Amino acid sequence: MLFMLIVKASKNSEAGNLPSQELMEAMTEYNEELIKAGVRVMAKGLHPSSNGLRLSFPEPGGRPVVTEGPFTETKDVVAGFILIDVNTKEDAIEWAMRMPDPQGYGEGEIELRQVF
């Protein structure tokens, strides 16, 4: 079963601030554990939303509307993701619970979603 651990953005990640060295080491260790367990498929961080854009479709069949970043609501922005392949939803939850606060400063938020 594929699951995506979606790391939500924070004010720090949107500002392009890198995590502390301690947090970077903790995330490296976490990723190494995922690899050793044979469950990590892919893990990537994303540039701040100031480098991105959104396409919205306000009219069915119409042309999309393009909005350039940055986007002010960090709760709606993704900072990175880890894709894991596990046997059960419970396994996915267990791995998600082991992830260090991905943003530091108590700002981290992870969303766990199963992939079709």
C-alpha cells in the first residue's frame, strides 16, 4: 500500500530558511531508517511557493486561471513529501509518528494520505 507523508509548509520554509543542523541530522536518520526497512519509495523537498504557481478552473471547460506564488496560507502549501510502500495503514501511521517535527520550532505538520 502506497502512502504519502505530506509535509506542510511553515513561515520558515516559505521564507527559504533551512532547518537547524540538528533537525537535518534527525531527518537524515529517519530517512535512513525508512530505506533500511525497505519502505521508502521517494522523498523530496519543494522550493517555497514564491517559485510556484497554481492553476484553477473556475468554469467547466474553460481555460485555467494562473496565479503566481507566493501563497499566504501556509496551511495550504506543501513543503515536501515522502512516499512509502507499507503493508497496512497502521504501518504507515507508525512511520508517520516516527518522523521528527519536519519544520522545527513547533511548526511542523504532516498529512498522511493513501495513494490510489
